[in-house]
Amino acid sequence: MLAGQPGYQKTVIVNDLPLHLNAPINIYPEQELNARSFIQGGPRDQIYELGKKIVKGNFSFPILINKDGDVDEPVKEILECAQYPMRTLTIKTNYVLAKRYVTADIKDYRDMTDNVGFNVYSKMTFECCAVTKLTISVSETENVSANAEIISLVSETPIINIPALSSTGMMRRQVNYAECDVYLTFPSYHWDTSKSFSISIENTIEPIYNFIKDNDKQTWTDLPVAMAMGESHVYGDITYSVDRGSAASEKLTLPTGGWLGRNLIFDISGVILIDIPHCIANLTQQPIELGLLQRKTEFKALFNTTNLDAVEGHFITFK
């Protein structure tokens, strides 16, 4: 298989580990550009302001178990980077639309017309990445997958070749709904009628931007110089059917607003354990409609530390 064919586009390299995707990666650079007008020059726009230039994208990948019964290493790496957003994350991919230097100029500063705009596809390594949102979805109708949204600084482009799926030398299988469980701390509080659940980690990460000229190299750059961490939120929802035969006892165990008071556990086939020690739930939604009665509980996690590197901030563990 030649580089650039579909089999390569469905694999990326995450911290030097091959991660297989459900579909080709969707990734692209963007740049803030604001047109401005001045009264002295007339009513129409005459100039523009260049803003920060960053890379954003998203990709969906299956939760895979390798032949040793462990969660696949690149899957583990992405999950770790989601719960610790400032963890080192490098992503290599094949062809994406990219330009490193000033891209919004009408004419290139070196008087070279081939450097105008996002007009070249090239192999890219994103050396300063962060996960801005990761969602793991478990449903009775589909295998277990995750979706990641990333932000990155634009990097230089090393020459790389992404391996095809058939050449990575390791057998894997995808986790399915029947292997997963969600429950409160005590086993007696299992949601044995759960039909689906999801958990999301959302991180606010902003580039630090400084439009300057490098006097030594005599070049201008519109690239951010670093990443800054903002807020981080963990939340999700659980949808489950109502058992009319035990409705009286269910009301004592199924949360319907307020503090849960017990650890909320998401068990992904025994290889990924997401343990949330403190969380609050919204009022449970139970629409009256024809068909199977279902409840939906939305929750938000609370943490007793603001330090993402502290032991208390670690809530995902692996087999």
C-alpha cells in the first residue's frame, strides 16, 4: 500500500504508538484574520489584523484490547493525555493542509508567491498537542468508541511514513457493550438495566500568542509560543430502562438530583476503570411516552484538588 491511500489515513502515530481510527482523521490549521476600516480612508476595509495560528481537529477511534488482554497502548496514551491535558502529546499523520509561516499575507514577505495561504498538503508532526475534549461512548447498538478533539501548535514537517493497519504486527479486538458496566461504589447499586452511557473530559486550552519578528533570522512568524491551561470539566450521562416490578426499591438506589454520596464507577471490559469519587447529578429525566420507559441521569464530577498531577486528580486506571 502506498502512503496516502485510505489505509494509511485511518492510522495516526500517538507518542510513537500506532492508533487505529474509525475513519480518516479530520485535522486542519486555522488563523484569526480580522479586516479593519478607518474613517480617514473611506467606508470600506483597507487593512487586516493577523491573529494566532493554530491547528484543530478531531478523530474517532475504537477501544481496543490487545492479544495479552490489556487495553491497546495508544488508546491508553490518549486517555492519559485527556485526564492530564499538559502531558506531552505528539501526533503524526499523513497528508493534511498545512503552512508554517505567515499565511494571511496577500504577498509573501520574501516575495515568494508559493507561500501564500493554506495551499500545500504535506506530512505533519504536531509536536505540541493537547486534548481539548474526549468522550467515551457505550451503547447497546454499537461497539465502544471514543472521540477526541485536539489543539496543536503548527510544527515543522519531518518526513514520516505511517504504517498500514495490517503491518503493525499485533492482533486486537474491539470492546463491546456487554463487557461494560456502570455502578455506584457498592455492587448492589449496579445499573443492570443501563442501555447506554457516556463520559466526557473537556479541557480549555489556549495558545499564548505573540506576533514578533526574529531579528536574528529576519523572519516574521504568526505562531503561538506555548499553550496555557484553563478549566477542566468531567461530565456524562447514563440512560437506563425502568423496572416496574422493583420501582419502590429503585427510587432508593438510582440518583435523581444532588450529590451521589458514593463513588461512580465506569468499568470498560475490566481493562479501563473510571472512578469518580465525588459527583452531582441533575434531576433525572423520565419522559412519558409509548414504548419502553427510560430514565436519563446527567452528572458532573467534582474533585477535591485543583492540581491535575495530584493523586486525587487521577481517576482513570488501567489493568
